[in-house]
Amino acid sequence: MSFVATAQDGSLLLYNVNIIHVEDGAIQRGAVLIDGNKIKAIGDYQELNHGVAAVNRIDCQGKYLIPGLWDMHVHLEGADLIDDNKLLLPVFLAYGITTIRDCASDLGEQVLAWREEIKAGKLIGPVIFTAGRKLEGKNSIWKGDLEIENVTELNQMLDLLDKYKVDFVKITENTLGGDLFLKSVQAAHARGYKVSGHVPIDLTIGELHRAGYTSVEHASYLMRLGTDEEQIVADLRSGKTTKEHAGARYGAEFNQQAAIEKYAKLGKAGLFVCPTLIGGRQLAYLDETDHSRDPFLSYLTNKFVANYQWRIQRMGVQSPDQIKQRKDRYLQLRSQIPLIQQSGIKIIAGSDAAALNTYVYPAESLIQELEIFQEAGLTPLQILQSATMNGADYFGISDKTSTIAAGKNADLVLLDQNPLENIEAVRKVNSVLTHGKFYNRKALDEMLKVARERKIELDSSRER
Ligand SMILES: [Zn+2]
């Protein structure tokens, strides 16, 4: 692609650009000098242009430079969807998403291989952080998880994840009981991992955090904080109440003030949460949305989209009452976002895009998630932080990436509009810089075209 300037061929200078400092929302007008995949200096055109070939000086008049976006919750999944997922990797870049956190799947080893290929410049895609495969209990509903039923098996699986060199550990609770779940968190934390996942019905969020939990995936679990969570968990453990009853109490006994107080405690303790609201919204509004003409479907193979049916079927035929309840629950959850933000709990933006998550399109759904945050009342700056520097903060690498400063990784996105005025500006991607390559709009459009063609090719090869 001749229209891709390679920063490694020499330095690249973006000048006349509005640099957005996501730390505080300041906009600095100036020039950014990039050398390979690093930001070398920020300053004036006059002092930085020496030695930069004219073709590598890019006039960014009227444009806004932000750190590349992070989608902190995706699943590249489906043992029979390897090519289908692979074609989407450049699509993330075209959407301005330069980093993704893969929260485990049945393609664990494949995703680890893609992580290395992208790092080595052999494959075009975002930086990948991955959990590989997740810990679960025996006979869970999830495919390809690491199922354990005692501490010996737990340690064996953690040995395996060590060998894989995963970036964090993911744990879910479909069949994994609270006791072994908590031990899993402690053991993974003791090995130095960030630990993320769901919240079992018989553990409190505080307990998990004290055991070393870094983030709760899905804000819906935080709604428990509006109830007497400790009491409900104690009643469960002593056999005074059933799981079904406990679940109902978590729903029915919500008190907003109690929730705010507990959010504050966890905020102070340093918990992260990845809300993933878009999936719930897509399901809640299925009755009034026609998805059949969604433009993103042109990137998804028929085989990929076939997976969408299971959640639709699982919801079954719903009465108007049930449909309304689902919408109410979504809106209540959305209303918690500004309260969570104020509490100091760090929000990491993530979509939960996955073949198994109905109409939660890769890449597109992160942008929709950010738009939901705006509807919920977060400021564009808070939203940008959730999708950039909070991700680096989660992994403890804020000194290396996700803000625009000398010495940081040059994972950058140039926008045609100011995202601090309206977060929808992140849809106006002009160019993307990552892995030492500068992709202008023409290059990004070409990548999208290649992805659409690949989808058609895969579909027709399977019809034969
Ligand atoms: Zn997920």
C-alpha cells in the first residue's frame, strides 16, 4: 500500500494538529514527532521538522489527535470461525481501536499467536492483551474453558496459563462455586496476574476485591451493591436461602443510596469495572430494531452471524411486560454509570463483542458503548479516558502508552472533529498510527474493503 507512510522509514511529523491530552482535557496546538512506534517529541513545527522528509510531514490543520482507543472486553471466539475473526483485526484499526483486551475464548492459543504476529509486524491488527482461556467449574455452558474442581486442578491450569504467557486471568461462575472461585482469584493474584471476571452469587464484590480482583466485568453485577449483599451471601452460605431467592433479592432490594456508599468504598480501594452495556441494550430493544440492514453485517460471515440466534432463542417469546422490564433494567443500569464514575471506581470501556453476543459487532460496538456513556451523562473527556488511559492503568503500563507525550507508544488516531465536544467525533477517523505505520483514510478504506471481500469469499467457499 503505497499510501501508507512508514514512520520507521524515518521520522514522521504531524503538524498544525490539535493534541488532546486525555489526562486533563487540555488541547495543545503544535507538532508531534514520531520515530518508529514511539513519540519522540512534542513542540513547534519549526523546531521539529529538521531531518524529516517532506513526504513524512503531514499537515493536520483542523484535526484532533487522540491516543488510540482500547476495547477492554472482546472475545475472538469460535473454533470454526478462525478466518472470520482474523479478517476483523484490521477493521478494529480502521475504527481507531489500536488495543483490544480479549477476555478469553475457545480460540485461546490462536489469539495468543495473533498477539505475537501483530507484535512482530507480520499481521495488521490492534495490540492484543489476552486471558487465553478462562477458569470455570466442571461442565459449564462455555466452550473451551479450563474447568477445575479442586486446588490441584486450579494450580495445573494456572501453570498452563503461565506457559501461555497470558496477560491476565479471567474467571467466570457458571459452574464454579464461590469457595474455589475465591481461591482462584487469590492464586492468580499471588502469581502476579491482574484478575477479572464475573461475580458468583455467593461471594461479595468486596471480598473478591480484597482477594486481588482487579476488575468486575459487566456493571450489572454492581447492582448488588444496592442491597445488603453481605447478608444475602451469608444467608446463602448458611443455607437459609436458595440461589434463586438470593438472585431475586439482588434484583428487588436495590437501594440507590446504599449503592452510592458502596461504590465509593470500592472506588477508594481501586476497583475497575468494565460496564459492557451495549449487549444488554441490543437485546432489550430487539422488538423495535431492524438489524437486517446494519452496515456492519458486511464484515461478518454468515457462519459468524448464525451464532446470534442462541441468545434470541434463550430469551424466548416475551410478553409485553417482560419486554418492558428488560428495558427498565437496562435504563436503571445505564443510570448508574455517572454514579460509578463519581465514586472513583475506574471505568474501562469494553463492548463484549463476540460471535456469541447478539448484534454486539466487533469494533462498531465499542463506539456504541461510548455513545451510551454519553447518553448516561459522562462527559466526553471522561469517556475518552475510559477508552484510553484507564486501559493502560488497568495493566499498570501508564508510563508507556495511552497518552500523548514524548517517550510513549505512538498508537494514535487523528480525528476530523473535536471529541471533547461530542464523543461521536470518534467516528470521524482520518488516520491511524500504530506499529510504526501511518494509515491515512485511503489506506483504512482499503483495509475495510479487503475485509468485506474476504467475508464474501468465505461465505461463498462454504456454499460450495
Ligand atoms: Zn465477555
